[in-house]
Amino acid sequence: MVDFDRVHDMVTDAFVAHDEDEEPNIDAKKFYEMLNAANQPLYSGCREGLSKLSLAARMMNIKTDHNLPESCMNEWADLFKEYLPEDNVSADSYYEIQKLVYSLGLPSEMIDVCIDNCMIYWGNDEKLEECRFCKKLRFKPQGRGRNRVPYQRMWYLPITDRLKRLYQSEQTAGKMRWHAEHTQTDGEMTHPSDARAWKHFNKVYPEFASNIRNVYLGLCTDGFSPFGMSGRQYSLWPVFLTPYNLPPEMCMQRELLFLTILIPGPKHPKRSLDVFLQPLIKELKDLWSTGERTYDCSTKTNFTMRAMLLWTISDFPAYGMLSGWTTHGRLACPYCNGATDAFQLKNGRKTSWFDCHRRFLPIGHPYRRNKTLFRHKRVVRDTPPPYLTGEETEKQLDYYGVLETVPRGGNWHVPPNMPDSYGVHHNWHKKSIFWELPYWKDLLLRHNLDVMHIEKNFFENIMNTILNVPGKTKDNIKSRLDLPDICSRSELHINSNGQVPVPIFRLSSEKKSVLFNWVASEVKFPDGYVSNLSRCVEKGQKFSGMKSHDCHVFMQRLLPFAFAELLPTNVHEALAGIGAFFRDLSTRTLKVEVVEQLQENIPILLCNLEKIFPPGFFDVMEHLAVHLPYEALLRGPVHYGWMYQYERAMKYLKGKAKNLAKVEGSIIAGSLTEETSHFTSYYFASKVRTRKRAPRRYDDGGVAPTYAVAGVPDIFSQIGRLGGKSKEVWWSSEEDAHSAHTYILLNCEDPLIRYFERYNKFEPFILASQADQVSYLPYPRMRESGINWLSVIKVTPRGRIISGEEPPLQEEQINEVEEPEQQIDDILLIDPHNHEYEDLTDDGTDEAVEDEFNENDDVSSDDENVSD
């Protein structure tokens, strides 16, 4: 049978119904009729399946996959028009291609915005000529043209039509019910639907849960600069929505991260974010209350589709923009709320979370009574602050008189207008627009802490401190000046000559050389696992240019053993423990008992670090780790709530900015084109290569085996290629031949040949498909020995990852977690091999005034993406 593009099937599969099936609703019917009208033969006598639409769809897909400019597409269109038969109806320009596939596209809207981000001209304010708050004009002075041009516009792409498209496509319609139909193993979480937050919501709203085709959404936002780090300051903020109904291998794929809002630059939206979210919140409220009639092509029935927002995902500064809780200062932690133990360092002039974690330990734990290892003369009897419910949080907002943004303008939330007790008992600067959603107060988890950024910041603090990187180390002169007032660590105090002893956690020059030589020459992972870490070694003094995923791999794979011989045992075990914690937390399948053990372990691990590192080391990022297991119990696996997928999506958005004079419009045009091409690519012939079907980088196609007889089992059909000189290989014994023969027969998928009842107890053979891929890494050593220990790291081969397109490679599952060491004896705090004193220079950093919204933070997506 000839394999051809099934563009016609895209219509008939969903439109042609049996007598007992329902007809599509009006909107879906119009969609299929428009598609059918465009499906005409490309030229007389052409092969079945070749049509004007199929050619346009293929060309659109090629443009999207390779990010080609319009001028290139125009030349390709001319080439096809010239070389095809004279009666061909192919489009002769990219403009005609766009018009042809326009009927397949999804809607978008442009909404005018106040130049100062005070308001949007939408809804009741649609016809206003000037801002209600700052009184600035909406339109630029009119020139020769007749169309009035606003000073600023935002783009809104309605989510309803994009969710309906998921049910109109045969590739996704049936899988939208996976969340309710899959079998969950007791005590395991592989998907958010297995976790507590999802189950709690279904229990509170059983009517919504009864229709398994209703949609559960997650929202993410972050900023990026289309001009890169070296260009002018320009902050674009996309808002993504993604459905969680789908199975792990489809959920969080880039094609399913729907761009919903593009907030224009160049200004950072800061606390005016709610102004831009108004159209989305209204649509979400409509989807919750009334829903939308939708046609499901998998069951050929119409139903009322409803949707709800599960949570938001963002880095920590954007967490404050979304939630309304200011994420800097002494009260930065949204979970500890006003009951934090954080304090201001007198000389460091920054907030420290040193000794804030003993309260999370069991009441009888010996660390609580220790008066020398932590803050001196302090015994901790407090219990951890309770996690507030949604209703308790809303009552707190009302009690302090926290107000909404939209009625008062985007620039209203300035210090003179802050609520009562702001910065003293709470950090609420606004009541988030998400509280307008009727179910928001009933959610157990409303905003996710981003494990990606927490892990990266934690790792950078560790490496910069133990390597003593100037300007970035947490062990500086200000840190030593703060020690006498906080800790009983007199051996680390500055002497009368202004010099200080070398601390136990510092690497000497010789040990630095060993570490950097090891990373540069001996740390090697399989292709696609991590970027070339040797390129991150800068002059043998520090690591630089490490992306988030590089930090992720170093933290989880190398840190647990990298310093076994380079640092004292207690320092190595403290660092190894925190690396293992992030590794165990990041598995693709979480066991509830394992996460609960991690929740018990993390305060001990942080206390072990507090015994060694100075108070200035512990900023809010180190503290937030104590809350990550709690969120994992509510959400499920961390890759459903971290930023890796969205950072990559923003990288692709940046690549669509072809017209740098109109970056927002250019990005939206490219995104709409990609949505259309993604939908049509489902119906291409199987031999057609698209981005999703592209072979791996080192796959040359191989040679498919051929056999003289039919019915050869699938295990012998692996594509491969012969290499080297051929030679005959004979079994060393008949026993080996029999063992190999038996093993192959027993592992064949065909049940007709599995007839052996007796076989050897030990079979020294396996199939290639059953092998695990591992990486052997030597330890960094200070001295040679007769025994060369290797660390064996199991890795998942490139291309065998679930949960999205090339995510950080994670463990499948952790079955058991050990309890960390908990020594209460006094420890040595200075390097026993280096009794000399050194001069500490003032790094010049002054963090007394903490800026919640750093203008340089919004370019993070340029360097957070994984290198191939």
C-alpha cells in the first residue's frame, strides 16, 4: 500500500460519522468544511494525497522546523511553481501559502496597553482614548495614515480554541483521558494526577472530576530579552498554559506549551503583571462556569469542555509577581510567612537564613539543644510554621487590607501604598488576580517553587565558596566580621593584623588543580547527557558559563563523590548529602515514602551545612530547599513543576524574532505558524521527516537486515551496520551455544516459540535492548593508589526520555533513602594542613538594598537552556 500524506484523512476521520455517532457541532463542522474545500489535487493526474493544501502544509512545516525566513520560502514557492506541470495549482509565494492554511490557524487578538503599563484598553475600557490612571494618551500622534497606532500593544491567544484543537486531532483526543484511565501503583507518583493536590481538588469538586475530558492546566511565565545579553535592555514576558491530562511522554512537550499572552517590552512588567492577565482570567472563569461545546473525534461525540488552573510555575522573582508575596527581604519565604527566623547581617548587610532549619527537626532531636554548632547560646523549641490553606491565606489578605492591582492601576503598588504591617508581619503587596477564580482558595498548591533555579543557585553558592571565587564567595571579610555576634567559632575570627585562618571548606591551589583537571579530562558522559564541562573551566580558577542543566548534572551526579579526597570527611558528606537530596527528589517516579523520608532528611542536611559554612552562605534559595519535598507530595514529580521546558520554549520564541524592529509581532506570527504546522504534521506520510521524526545526530540510517525466510522474530530486526574486517566466531562450548539459544527463545515476543520449560539457572547473555547505559567516572585523587575506584552512573540513552523533549536526564525511581549523619561533637573549622593566615579583600558587594526585580534577570532564558 502506498504511504502518502493523509491531509484528506484529517477531515474524514473526524467528520465522516457512522449513523449512531453524533455530528460535529457548528464550529467544528465549519472547520472541517473549510479544510475540505482547500483539499484539491495539486495537478491533473497527480498521485493520491498530493494536493494544494498538502504541499502548503509541508512547506509551512519545513519553515517552522528550520526557522526559515519568508524570502527563502518565496524562492522555494517559485521553484515548485516552475518545475511542476503547467496546470499545477501550487502557491507561488509564502503569502499565498499563509492564506491557504489560514483556515487551519487559531485566533489571536491585539489589545492596546497604556505606555506605563497602568491598564489595558479592553472590556469596558476598550473605547477610552487615554489612561484612567496616568492620563497619558493611548495613540501616537496621527501621521499621514488613516489607521491610528497605539503606543503599546499586547498579544492574546485564546486558550479555548487551542484546547478544542486537542480534541479535534486524532493524535491527542483519546490521550486527553489518560489522567483518569491509567492505573496508578499505590504509593507511587508518575503524574500530577497521582498526587495529593489533584486528588484533593477532585474530591472537593466531584462534578468537575466526573467528566474525565475536562482539562487541568498549569501556567508559567518568565522574562527574556530578544536581543541577548549584549543587546539593549528589552524585557518580553510570555505566558504559557499547558494541559496536564496527557500521559508523561506527551505532557510538557514544547508543542503543548501554549503561548497565551505576550507582554510587550521594553519595560519590565514588575508588579503590573495582573493588568495583562485580565483576558486570560476571564476566559478561565468562563471555562469553569459554562464551558465550551467541543467535538471529540476519538469518540465522535460532542461534550461541554470545562477547564481549571491547577497552579503556576515560575522562578522566584516571578513567584512574587504571580502570587503577590514579595520575594525579597526577611520575609521572602512564602511558606514560613511571617513566622520566619531570618535576620539581617550587620556587616554583610543582607538577609541570612542561618539557623532557620532546626525548628523543622523532631522535637527531641539533639541539634535543637546544641548551643555551640549553630547560633551560640541558642536552644530551639519552636515548631515549624504551619502550611496555610487557601481559605486561611485569603483571610490573611483581607485582614491586612491587601488590595487588587487592576482597579488601582499597574503602578499603584509602591511603598507609600503598601498594606498595614508590610515587611513586619507579612510580605503581601497585592491580592493576586488569581483569587478571582472560584476554586483558587481550595487548591492545595497554588504556586510552585522552581527546583531548577533553586538547585542552580545552591550549586553556584557551594562552588564559589569552596573555590574562593573573588566577588562571589560567601566567605569574605564581611562574613568573618559577622561571626563573633552569631557563632561560637573563635578560630575563624579576624586577628589583630586583619588576617584570617583558612577554613576547612576551602580548596587549596593544589586541590583546585586536581578538581579542574579531573573535570577537563576525565569527566565524560554519553552524547546528549550534558554539555562539555571542560569548556566551563576558566583558567583553572573557577567554573564559568555553566547552564542550569550543567549545574543539575554536577550537583546530582558528581557532587556526591567529587570531594571525597579533596575535602575533610564531614564537609564532603554534607555536600554529598545535598547533592543526593536533589537527585532523589528529581526522579521521574516518586515514591511517597521516599519523599516523606526526604522531608525528614532535608532539615538535617541543611543543619550539617550550617555547622560548616558561615551565616552569609545561607540566603533564601538555600532555605527554600526545606519546602521542596512538601510540594513534591502535593504536585508529584518535579519535572511537572520546574522551568526547564519553558526556558527552552522561550529560546525558540527568541529565534522567531526575525524583525527586530517589531519583535512581538514577529514572535506571534512565528508561533501561530508553528501551531498550524504542528497540527498538520500529524497527517503526513510516515516517511516524511519532521522535527519530531528526525533521526538522532549520529544516526546514519544503518542497514535493515534481510533474511531468506519469513517470520523472523522482531529481536533480530534491529537496524545496524557492519564494521571492521569480518571473521568467523565459534562458541567455546556447546553449553554456551545452548544457553544463548535458550535465552533468545525465552525473550522473543512471539509466544509460539516460547516452548522451553527447562533452562539453565544462569544465562550469561542478554539482548541489546535490555542493557542499561552507564558511565564510569574515576574519583578526583590527590595521590595514586593501587585501587582505582570508579563511580558508576546509570544514564538514560538519548531519545529514550519521557516527559518532554530532551528534558534533564533523571533517574527512573529511587526505592530507599538513607538518613544522613547527625554528629553533635565539636568540629574542626580550620584547614589542619594549612595553618597560615591570609588576607581577605572586600569584594565590594553591598546587598543592603535588595531589588526584587533585577532588570538583568529577564535574559535568563538565553543561558538556561541545555546545550546539545
